[in-house]
Amino acid sequence: MLGLKSHQILTWLEYFYVVVLLGFLTQGPVLKIWEASGYIDAGIISNTKFSTYLIAQVPALLLLFRRGIPASLLKGPVGVLLAFCAWMFISTFWSTFSSYSLVESFTLTVTCLAGLYIARSFTLLQQLTLFLVAMQPGLVVSWYAVRNNWSGAVNFDENYWIGIYFNRNSLAPPAALGLLAALALAWVLIVRRPKYWAVFLCVLFDVMLLDLGLLIRSKSSTSIGAIAVFVFVWGFWTSVRWLHRQRVFTSNQLVQLVYPGFLSVLIILTWLTFRIQETLSRIFNSKIDFNGRTMLWKFSWDGFLDKPMFGWGWFSAWQTPNFFHEREFWWALTSNSWSHSGIMDVLLGGGLIGAGLLVLAILWSGARQLDRVFTQTAGQWTFAATWFVIAASTQESFIVGNHFLWLLLVASMAGSRNETTKV
């Protein structure tokens, strides 16, 4: 009996740790904790923030190594994903800013391993619950900050909320993930209808209202667009689930026809979205321009063409004077120091080889996890969450270490522990 209680205590302590870990990787709470000290010495506090993120992830790495990664995963898409991280780490040797690439590739790998820890340690239902709970403290504090007029909590010029996240595009992703996790859990409750399911559903509804309210008041088109992709992907695989149960598709047809068709539809929709954006931009004299991101993407693409195979080194291009050579005009128009696109970051940092590894990992992981879509109550989450992060990463640099969306992408690609598996 004592051993059973000790096991339960350790389990709940691990749940608490994961909630803290995910909360820290939304970055807002960590930045807020060290905000005042940053005004005194910004150089030292930068190292302090780095140490905070690292310390928060060390237990995850230790637990992952203790539990191990099955050879079947290493020989599949997870192995390719780790190869992607290794390639970005190796890019330090030819990077145009080696010290920066070394740190950034190290954090990329650490957070990737933290994502594998989540996938290896928890069932899908546990993951959804942990993601939901972990997003709420920062969001509740953000709501409190707005209500009490904390400095920087609201952009009064454009009337949008920021909370404790220092940027609306940093507030919106936790609100979006909290909302989507709540919706997925509501789906599970409605399908399974456990004891007191209506009470839990009411609680989830209240959480949805808070998260949706913060999302709307952030006025972040990036997260709203990513949610639209999530809904489309969820709806697509929900329809396929129903057709599969009607025996319209065989397992072989799912792999050979349905999955390639799904990918083709996403590619066509993405192409149409950008074509429509370009058309509207011409009609309205370039006023509709993804808030200026199109110019940054053209600038980044031009830089990628300079080093298409190996890249500039992970996250080093925008830190390198040569990157701006003969392109000072573009940079002068934007005054930015990042690409505003995780996709461009991958191309710039690792070239076609790095991008090819990441694309292979994403596509292979989807094919590997087709069965989960049909065997788990909310199995659609696997694909929907993956493409939610990818969609958001077309607009912001979310494929980066120490960020919860990169962890979410890795965890979604790697899957979840079976409910009957002991770890």
C-alpha cells in the first residue's frame, strides 16, 4: 500500500513538473520573472533566461533517457527528426556566426528531446490535459494584467492585448493551444461520457471562453489562421474515420491514396492562399501584406539562394553582415532581424538538406501514425496539432529551441504512450 501511494505521489509530481515545463516554454512567464532585472543588466539576464529554460528541461531529458527510446522509433521518423537536429548542430562548423548557431542548435535539440519525453511518457488523453492545464496560469495572469492595467499588457495604439507575453503573437499561441486542447477533451468527454462528464464539460466550456476571449483580443491573425488549418485537418480525418468504419477504404488505400491526397490538398490550399494574398496585395496597393512579412520572406528566399545546399548555419543568417550585402535596401525597408517564418529559418539555416530531413520526418511520422487516427478517441489530434504548428510557423519563427510549439510539433509527430503501457 505504501509503495502504491509513493508511486501515485511521484506520478502527480511528474504531472506538476510537466505543467511548469510547458508553462515556462510559452516564454512569457520566464520573461516576466526576469523583466525587472533585465533593465539593470540586459547581457547577464540573457544568460539567466537561457539557464532558466535549460534547467526546466533537464528533468525531462533525464526521464527520457531513463525510459529510453525504442529502436523502432529511432529507425523511423523520430530518427530522422533527431538527424535534422544533428544537421543543424553540425552547421555550426560552416556557420557564418558559429557561436550563435552553437547555442541555438543546442536548444533546438534539447527541446526536441523534451518533446520526445512528452510523447514517450504520456497517453494522448494525458497530453491533452497537461497542455490544457499548462497554458492556463500564464493566460489567467495575462487577463489579470490587462484588467489591472499592468505596464505593457495592452497596446493602446492598436487596441490589442499582450498580457505578460510582451507580444500579441506570443500571447495568442498559448490561448490557441488551450482552446484546441479543451475542444479535443470535450470531444473525448462527449464520445466516452464518463461519470460526471457533464460537469467536466461545463468546466471546459468556461476555459474555452477565457482562452477564446484572450485569442480574439490579441488580434493575432497568425494563430487564427493556424486554428483554421487545425479545424480543416480535424474535419478531414474525422470524415475519413467515418468512411473507414463504413469500410469505404482499406488500410492499404489509406496509405496509398488517402494520405497522399490529404497532403496534396494541403499543398494546393497553401498555394491558393498565397496566390490570393498576392492578388489582394495588388488590388489594394500592397496594403494587405501579412503585416509586411511578404517582404521579409522575399528577402530570406534571396538569402537562401546564396547558400541553397548547406545554408548559412542554424539561425546565423540574420546575425551576419554578409547576409545583408547587396540587399541593404530590403532590410532598410523592414528594420527587422528575423525572417518571421520558421520555414524560412530552416531553409536559411540548414539549406535543402536540413529542410529535406524535416519534411521527411513530418511526412513519415504521418504515415506511421495513420492507425492512431482510427484507434484513439481523439486520434485526429496527431495530424491536426502537427499542421497547426506548421501553419503557425509559416508566419513566425516557432521552429526554435526553448519554445512550446516546437515541443508540441515533436510530441505530435512522435505520438503518445498506449494507455496500457507501463513506463
